[in-house]
Amino acid sequence: MQREITPEEKKKIHVVCPVCNSDDYIFIPAMAISGTGKGLTSIFCPVDTICEHSFQIFVDNNGIVRGYETSDYELTFTPSEEPLEERIEVGDKGIIQIIKAIFGDEIFYKSLRSALNNNEIYCITEQEYLHDNLGPFFQKLFGIYCPEIVVCTMREYNRTVRKTVYSSKHKQAFLFNADLTAIIKQPEIFKERFRMERFTLEESLLKMVDFNKQSDEEIMQILHNTIVNIIELSVLLKNDVESKVIDNRKELERRLQKESGKKIKFDYASLDSILKNRFDVDVERIFLKVNEKIDKLKTLF
Ligand SMILES: [Zn+2]
């Protein structure tokens, strides 16, 4: 005889994404799969359940996945009905404050870090303000170091952009819907829960300017100069690591602190992330190799 199932009882199901093969466990009420009386129960896994894909799974009475189905087309986000411009009081606020208010902290700081890392930024929005200003905003801040910035409507996203963003070439791309303040796709380094401590570099950048006293133009100029300095310091340190002038982490951290100045909190993690993403240089690995060589040399004597 079959044992009774309590409503609280949960079944653990191992799910593998049919698109990217990411896997994880989901928990669903045991009753949901045993009480249907059907052979298989279908369960919809929306975006972010397992990974950035959504799909349908078919589970048997024992909680084993017997099949998958993906959609060719998905109406993920419907544009909001009320005009979004009204939500934000533009007034005489500067462009940074406006964009930060539209994006919210998480998207705003992750966008800045993406740009520092030279990773593409894809913004879905129906807001004219962003279509007109977001590209030029990043251009002004990052100058020749600016990555690709794409601002598109939901319609454009569904028609063409979506395919591009999900191609392997754009693995590091940061994709979000600004109207819903929802992140859709982000590189691995961002996937941990958002914490401000991980963005001290960007935070200290904003602290360099005074939004009450300085003009928008002044602010953008100061930030642009500082960003260029940050990237150029990264290049300098990268060269010193590659030519083995710096051959250990301690020395690199010391140089970074010495040369980045007091005002800007250029921490080691941010430098590491810029070097990895923008220049494809893994400093820890270089240090390891240098040390291996030294160890080998030692054994010779
Ligand atoms: Zn997937």
C-alpha cells in the first residue's frame, strides 16, 4: 500500500537546463507530482530558477525528470502601461543622479563595473531619456575606453538583440530591463548577492564630486579623468606584472595603494577584475608560474 503524503512534504528534483546544461535542485510539494493521477507532471521553470533560461520540465511520480521543452519565443517583459518618465522627477538633477535613480543601486554600480571591465552593456527600456542619454553618458565617462553600449526597446530586444546577447561572444555582457529594474543576464562575477562592499571603487568615484556645488559638466570631467587614470594605472601594473617587475601579490597590492591615491578606493579585487576582463590577464596565475620557476631553480642547486 502507498504511504500517505503530507502537504508539507517536498520532493527534491534534479534539474539540468536543456540549453546551457547548468544544473540545480528544485523543491516542489510531493503532492503536486503524485496527486495529479497523470503519468507525468509538467513544471515551468522561469528565468533564474536554474540559470538565465526558462523551460518546462516533465517529472514522473518519483520526481525524476523525463523530458524538457524550451520555447522558441518568450514574452518575458511587457512594457509598463503608465509613462515611466513620470516616476522620476528630472528637475535640475544631473545626469548621473537621474540614471542612478532610474537604475537603482545594483544595476547602476554593476553597469559602471561592466564598463570598467570593458564588458558590453545592454539596456532594455521604453524610456526616451535613456535612449537619448545612456550611450553618450558612458562615452563621456569612459572616452576611448568605453565598451559597447546598446539601448533597445522590448520589441527590438525580442526581434534581434536577444539572439546576439546570448551568443557565446557576449558571455560577459550585462543585460537588464531598466523599466522593471530587472537584471536578465550577468557575468559570473556578479551572480553573488549584491553587496555595496564589492563596489567600493565605484562608490568612491561618486564621492569625488559634489552634486550640490559642481555643474554637470564639471562632474563628468572629473569622473572621466579619474576613470582614465584608473584604467591607465591598471595598464601600468599589468605591464609590470607581465615583465616580472612585480612578481607577487603583496607587492602588487602595495603599488596599487601607493599609486591610486587616497581619494579613490581602488581595491585589489577591482584591479583583478579589470585585468581579467579588460586585458585577459590573470595575475595570480602569472605569480604562480614565476614561483614555480623559482622553486624549480632551487631544486637544481
Ligand atoms: Zn540555461
